[in-house]
Amino acid sequence: MRYLLQVRFNGADRAMMELPDDELQATVAEFEALGDVPGLLDRNQLQPVATAQTVSMADGETHVSSGPPELAAGTLDGYYLLDAPDPEAAVALAQRIPVIRWGATVEIRPVVER
């Protein structure tokens, strides 16, 4: 089964950037090591939310607006796509994402496979 791990920094990225250089480099190395996790299919950090566009439709008209949807709960800042035998493997990966130490959250959702 595939799992999408959605990372929301919640300010953790700013806290990480305030680390002393040696700790910052060690944290970056932790992120890089996640690329070696068995079953990891893709991972990316997203550009800032200010670069987002939202496409919607109302009364048959398409609307494009800048930024995320107004009702978005938190900003999606990155993701990991994992092919794993069980949800526990996805939780184990989420626990290794360094920014959770500074308040980031990771939402894990199974992917509907078609």
C-alpha cells in the first residue's frame, strides 16, 4: 500500500534555521538520509505558500486565485510518498522527519490505488 505523508512545518523551518551551523548540517544530513528509506517513492519540499494558486469553480465559472484555499488548515510544506507493507512503516518514517522536533506535523493518509 502507498502512503502520503504530508508535512506541515508550523514554523519548525524557522526554528531549524536558527540552529548552530553544526546542528543545522546534522539536521540536513538527517533529511538526506531519508532518501535511503526502503519503499520511498518520492519526496519534495514545496515552494512557499505565497507562490500557490487555487483553481475553483462556482456557477459554472472557473476561478483562479493566488494563495491556498481560504479554508485550508495549515500550509502543506512538503510530502513523502511511501510504498510500505503497513501503516506502522509510514509512522516510523514520519518519526524520522527532523522538523517534528520543532512543532511540524505529519499527516499520514493511505493512497487510493487504481
